[in-house]
Amino acid sequence: MGEWSEYFEDFPEENSANYVNGRFDPKGAEALRAGEAKLLQDQANLDAEIRAIVQKHRAAAGNK
């Protein structure tokens, strides 16, 4: 018996991750996942930048 990934390669319509708004759309689902991943990465970058700014100002305030 093969792995689930092999099954979904043979029958992509059975994979619920290939549906967008109840419609079978593997390319649309992939684009949606890519957009969500980019959004998460952008948010992580902003969070890191905010942490760096806060840390910089805390250090400056501590030296006064």
C-alpha cells in the first residue's frame, strides 16, 4: 500500500487541499497557499523589525 501523497498524486480531486470555496481548483489553491505563506513571512519580518526597534530603545532608555 502506497503513501497518502502517492494516492493524492493519482487522484488530486480527492485531496481537500485542492478545493477553493467548494470548487476543485488545484492551481488556485496553490496560489492561495503561496499568498498566505508570503503574508506570514512578511508578518514575521515586521515582528522581527519591531522587536529590534523596541530592544534598541530599551537599551537607550536604560543608559540614561
